[in-house]
Amino acid sequence: MRINLKSVVGVLGALLIFVGLSLFLPMIVGIIYGEEVAWRSFGMTAILSLALGSIAWYAFRPKEEIGIREGFAIVALAWFVVSAVGALPFTMAGVLNSYSDAFFETMAGVTTTGSTILGGGGNPNIEEIPNAFLFWRSLAHWLGGMGIIVLTLAILPMLGVGGMQLFKAEAPGPSADKFTPRVKETAKRLWLIYAGITVIETVMLLPAMNFFDAVNHAFATMATGGFSTKNGSVADFNSPYVDWVITIFMFLAGMNFVLHYRMLKGKQITVFRDEEFRLYTAIVAVATLIATLSLWEPTGAILHKASFSNGEFAGYASISDALRYAAFQVTSIVTTTGFGTADYELWTPLAFAVIFGLFFAGGMAGSTGGGIKVVRHLVLIKNTLKEFRQLVHPRAMLPLRLNGSVIPEDVLRNVLTFFVMYIAFIGIGTMIMAVLGLDLLSALTGTMSSIGNIGPAFGTMGPTENYAHVPWLGKWVLSFLMMAGRLEIFTVIVILLPVFWKR
């Protein structure tokens, strides 16, 4: 059966209505701060989005249940449509002269990547743009993060895609292979948890920053996005209290939100028994420990004698400072948030290597974090160990289990294929960026950062740099990688296949 494009357009119309309503919020911020050009730009874009969305919805709204092909198309196109509309205020207000830059910035927002072109290539610094746009960047994070949670918990498993295929959740979540009323209940509960934790973080940040900054950083933290209201990111606050509060909430945002739900239901014991959560916690703890020991002068002197002899040691005299900066950067990269309080490119070789390795980690399935996802690493590890055991006992039946449940063969095949596609995307993206003139380190890590939705990279796109110097074509390539990585790769690739559009 051929895909019903009218239904796809209708649902995307409903999405545009939602986007239009959301754009009124930064418009209100602009009015409050007296930013006339800014609020007018958001107001006009909101009206345009509402008009187009209303026409599409009332003309083509689905008359029957959405099928799997329509589901793929809607999911894959949603992030593109939101970014295309959300970029308009930047150019209408003259904040950015290039639509490519505006689209890149917006895509980095809604995919919770956090890469930015602000501060370079003739673009204004972050603190120079109107507050309405600072709020829109953070709001795009927050809405995109919630959208990802709903997708990965409620929708992608129905399409046979996503890490949540591996998660046997008690509740909430749909159990059918099509869109059901339970999706609405799932979304409502997730919104409440997501919004509630955001409010708590906002309140906890208020002693160290003003209300506007607290809200923006809470939005960016819970979405694991990384957009800040400051040029120097969280480092500009120079506050141990802020660092630790954001570190804790980044860790919470990188958790599967079903686990938050279980904890609220008083089922903490099931959370700590979850294998993915244990591995996620271990990755953060071990990486933090190694980085701390590498950065603390007494132990760093033993590990990096050459650096000390050359007088180039970039560490900390206090173990509390070493732990603080190590924990923040490690959690930021693992959860793909991308906030920064230190330039990890200046760190010791071992700490530098730890950060680079964490680019392949990612948060838990069902979180706002991007990347490969911890659950896939866990399955790959289990499958590798199984293969070794199978060599010793070739006739033995050795089912692969996760949290006590057998992993189906099709899910295992999905995981292995995902790894292959993920590496292939990194290779292709690196070659394209190198052809466009970037050095190898920048091309490689910029691609890894984009598909992993991390934000900062290495080289010319490091934690103190930006993406403004990337050629316009490169920005569109990286924007595609952000969307592909955010939507679990398969969702984007499948609609590019000719067979998808045939009967």
C-alpha cells in the first residue's frame, strides 16, 4: 500500500500549530525586555506557522489510523519542519544574516545538540543577542528533549526502531504495534516528570544566578542540550555550587525517564537492579575517577612526568577542584549535554583521551541524551562474551538476556546494524567535512559530535570554539547528521530508500 501523504501533511500541520503557539513564548520575553524587533519577528513567524499549520490540518487531517509508513515519514520530517520554521526569526530580526546559520542553530537546538555558530564568522556573541532569542534557543532544547523522550518511549518501538525495544518497562508505555490511546497517557506522565524536574533545578539554581539564567540553564540541562546564556558557558558563573547542581541534573537527564517514573512509584530497588543504569553509572564514575586522578597534581605528576618536566601540566592543585571539573566535563559529554566549565583540550593526555572515548558513549535509552546509548553498548558487550563462550561450548544454547529477559534475534540484529551505520555515518561525514577544508581532527570530531548530539568537539570546534567557520554546505551536512543521530539513524535513512515509496 502506498504511503498516505495527505495524512503526513495533516499531522505535520498539527505540529506547526504547536510550534506557532510555542513561538509566542519568546515573543512575550521580547516584550518584557523591550526588544521590539525580536518580539515582532517571533510574532510574525508564530502567525505564519499557525496559518500554515491550520490549513494543512483542516485540509488533510487523518481520517483513519496512521500506518507505519506515515509514522516513519512524520517522525523523520518533524525535526526538519520545526527547524525550518524556527530559524525564520533569526533572519527576520537580523540577528543572523545567513539562513544556513539560522537553520543550523535551530537544528542544534531542537535536536538538543547545542552546537553554535554564535561568536564567530561575523555573528554576534551569545551575550549580544536579544534575550528573546536566548530563551528561544533554550526552549527549542526543552521542547526537542521532551519530543525525543516521547518518541523513544512511545513511538519508535512501534516502528521497530530505537533502544527502547530493549527495555521491558512495567509502565508507562504502549504495548501494541500501532498508535494507541496509551501514547497520550504516556506523554502526559512524561511531561509532568520532565517539567517537575526542570522546576526543581530552576529553584536550586536561583541562589547563584538570576531567574532568566536559571530557567534557561534548567531547560538546557534537562534536554541535555548545552545552550547557555553566557559566552563562556557555565564556566562564566565560576561557582562550585552551580557546577555541582548542573552535574547532578545532567546525570538525571541522562537516565531513562521510565526509571524516574518507577522511583516516584516507590520502586527504587528495580532502578538499581537495571543493568543499563548500573553500566551508565559505572561509566560516569570510572571516567570521573580516572580524569580526577589525571588532573590532580600529586597523582598527575606520577601519570604525566613528561608534562611536568616541560612545565605544561594543565591540572589542579586541589583534589576538590580536580573532582569538580572532571565530574562536570565527564557527565556533560556522557549525557551529550555539552556544557563546559573547562577547556578539556588543554587537559593532560589521559584526561583528554577519556573525554574523546566518551564521545562514543551516550545516555540511556529513553532519556534526552543522544549518542549510541548505553543499552546498545551493553548488548554488544553481552553478545561478544556470548560468542567467546560459544567457541568453548559450540553446541550449547546460550540465549542473550537483558534484565532477565531474552533479547529477540531481530532486536539484536537491529543493534548490530545500528553500530555499523553509526560508524559509516562518521566515516562519510568526516570525508565530506575534510573535502570542504576542515583538518582531520576537526572533521572527525565535528561529525562525531553532530551525530552524537554532543555539541562541542575538538580542534577548531573545541569547547571554546564554535561552528561559524564551517562552510555553508558543511553546516547543512552537520544539520542532517544531528537529525539522523537524534532519530536513531534508521528513521531518517528508511524514507530515503526507493522501496519506502513503492506499493
